[in-house]
Amino acid sequence: MTLLIVESNPHLAGIWRRHIERCGRHVLVAHGQDEAVEILQTVPIALILLNVMLRDGSAFAVADYASYRHPGVRVLFVTSANFFSDGSIFNHVANACAYMPVSTPPEDLAAMVEHYAAKT
């Protein structure tokens, strides 16, 4: 199973990547919408860890394209903003499976990835 991390902050994406790779997962990283779409066009992705607040592009466009290109792909959203804290993101993004603060410890994010990866 290949996981795609879409995170604008390279340092944070690297931390998440290392924790998830320790669980035996193959991980690719994109830092914006264009990079993520390029990966989605060429690589089968089973799960996406996606920051709602991308510096380059739209997280919703990435999630929507992923749903089109890889039906059934799940998206674990992370954010530092209070947007969607009411859970409404699940009304806007059909393939959303979780919504967590960006401050979630990396080992907890890796556990969430493992949880949802077991269902793919």
C-alpha cells in the first residue's frame, strides 16, 4: 500500500514520513496540489494524509482528483486551523475518513494510517 502525504512544510512531512515508514508503509510526499496530482496520475495510492491548508493549491482539489483517479481512496485530513472543527468536512469531501490537528503526535498519525490501511 502506498501512502501519499500532501503537506506544504517539508520538515513536518519528513517527520510524518519517517514515522509511517517505520510501520512498513511505502510513502510518497508532495508539497502542493500540482505535485500531488502528478503523483496521483502515475502511482496507485491507497491512502492520503492531506493538510487542509496547502500553500500551493487546494486540498479539496487533491481529494476530489484522488477520488476520481483512485475510487475508494481515503483521505486523512490534518490542519492547524479551526475550519471544519464541527465535522462538516465529511459533508464536503466524500472520501474523508478522519480529521486531526496538525499537532497530533507523529506516532498517533502513523497509528491512524495503520488503522485505515487495514481497511483497504
